[in-house]
Amino acid sequence: MTPARTLINARLVPFGESIFTTMSRLAVEHKAVNLGQGFPDFDGPDFVKNAAKAAVDGGFGQYARAFGLPQTNAAIARYTMRSTGLSFDPDREVTVTAGCTEAIAATLLGLLNPNDEVVLLDPSYDSYAACVAMAGAVARRVRLDGPAFRITDALLRPAFNRNTRAIILNSPHNPSGRMFDAGELEVIAALARAFDCVVLSDEVYDAITYQGKHCSIATLPGMRERTIILGSLGKTFSLTGWKVGWAIAPVAITQSVRCAHQFLTFCAPTPLQRAAADALNAVCDDDNYLRQLKADYAQRRAMMLEILQEAGFACVVPEGSYFILVDAVTAGWKDDVAAAKSLVQAGIATIPASAFYDPKNADRRWLRIAFCKQEATMREARSRLLARPLRELAAWSI
């Protein structure tokens, strides 16, 4: 029987199926090497997995405090002090969430009222706009043009007004790989101070950098009190399925985050929280793991760049994260979606980066390639990419 009404929230209608779901489905259908969705095809370190096993056997099977196990909150605060130099109260300013995506949702749902405005820097992670819509707020989207993807005051200032409640910053940036420099961060900070708004600083790739050390905008003058630092265990420890994330903010903002968080998930998985505490404390005590993580990803980046350039792609060299953007148009396709469809048919799954933009003002040039993959996976991708010239692949269609 056909329902009498549409059974979907009107705010979510524009978003449809996630591009990650679509491309992962096509990857399975065409038995493609999956360079699309950003998860490692290798497992996390044994010392973290063993900590989770010990937590399961050690009685950590019931609900944690809604805002996090005491050990986990303390470890997150300690890790953040190590990376930013900023001190946070573990119990009053740190909230553990079910992944960073939930931290984004809880923060926006807790802070925003209908018709508040949030500035998004496109290309941007697709959950940002969806969470803004779910909160009944308005996304003001500012397009950063590649291959530089630079932030300037002239570009950003027109998006701000008296209704601006927040801006979402992601650095190291998905999908461009940019690490926004001190001048760009100060542009955002100056506007946040001038318009009395907050910054959601998505820093999930803070440990995966190639151009020096990550800098949090919270460290700039006047920004600790108006920044929410969003982080995640999954990227740093190659355990994306664990879904342990966090939001760190001043007390007044944290109260808003927790008000929404308690009704979204109540708490993140308790044994994984306990293991997260051990993992974060371990890298604070000894940074060998983090140094090796950077070295390993630098090698993967170099290998994937070599493969893509050998195939004939023009690449945006990432400064951080584990993604590379390639130019589909100069390679012969009319746009990124056409490129993604013909490449998946040829056995390589990618993500068309137009999915990270406002559909009305999307740059349809770029494909996102994930290199958080084993060497064997990348070599298989190379074999498939070089089997036919890109111009010939560009003639294919599904």
C-alpha cells in the first residue's frame, strides 16, 4: 500500500543516499579496488586491540557516564594538552561521543536554533550540511577553489552577518588535504570574534600530517573560549569502526553539547572508551607510534602520487589527511561523476568530490582518492589504472 504521506523529514530530502554508500555499493558490484571511502584496509595496532579485549574481560560492559569514562576524559584532555598546549578540565570540558560524526551532530543540535546560520567551507564533509539542516539552521556555503583551496577574508567575510552562529573548520582538510596556515586561521578567528560566533574545529586528522605540525585554531588569541575541538580515535589508530570521538569546549558550550548527546547515543561503547584511554595515554608517554604513523602515511602518499601521475592524473599534493584530489576534467572526463562511474566499471572506486559542495555551486572537476591502503591494494589499483589510457576510460559510461 502506498503511504498517504511522504515518510521522510523534509529537511533531509535534499541529501538522499550518501555518496559513500553509493560508491561502496558500486565497488562491490564491480569488484573494484576501493579507493573511495576513507577507511584503512589494514587493522589497528595490537596494543590498542589488546586493551579493548582486556576491557571486555575486565567488567567494562555496562553504560559509561553519559559524557565519558573518567579515564577516557582524562586521557583525551592529556592528549589535547600534548598536541595543542591547552589545558582542559576532563569532567567539565570533555565529552566522549560515538565517533566524531556524532560529536558534530551533538554540537550543532545543542547550539543552534532555527534560522541560525552556519558557515561551511566547501568542499566540506557531507555530514556538516546534513546536521545543520537537521537542526533547522541555514548553511552559508563558501566555495574554496582548487588546486590551492585557500581561505581569504575577501572570500569569507560576505558569508557572516548578525545571524551567524558558527563556522565549521576542518584542518587537516578532507578532501583537499590542506593544512590551513596561520594567516588563514587568523582570518577565521578574526571573523568569529567580530561576529561573536563559535568555531567547530574538526581535527580528526591531526596526527596525519606531512607539512609540519598541526595547529589548532583554539590556540589563537581569544579562541579557546569560542572553539569546540572535535576529534576521533579512528583515524589516528586505524580503527574507524570503533566510533570513539570527542568534543572539547568551554563549560557553557559543553553543557549544550551534552544536552543533545545524552539523547542521541547517551554514551559511546564502554569497553572501547576504556581502550581509547590506554591508547591515548600510550602515545602521550611515548611518541614512537605517532612518528611511525606519519612515516608510514608519507610512504603511502608518495606511492599513490606516483601511481596516479604515472596514469596521467594531475594531483593536488596533500599536506595532511590520507586523501589525494585528482583532476578528472583534464584527464578527459566531462566531470567528476562521469569519471567515478567509468573508473568503478574499470575496477577502481573513487569519490566524486562534487558531493562535498553545495549542489548549486559545486566544482565538478575533482575525484577524491584514499591512500589509507595496503601496498598490495595500491599495486592492484595501479595495474587496473594502467591497463587502458585514461582517455579511453573516459569514453566509458555505465
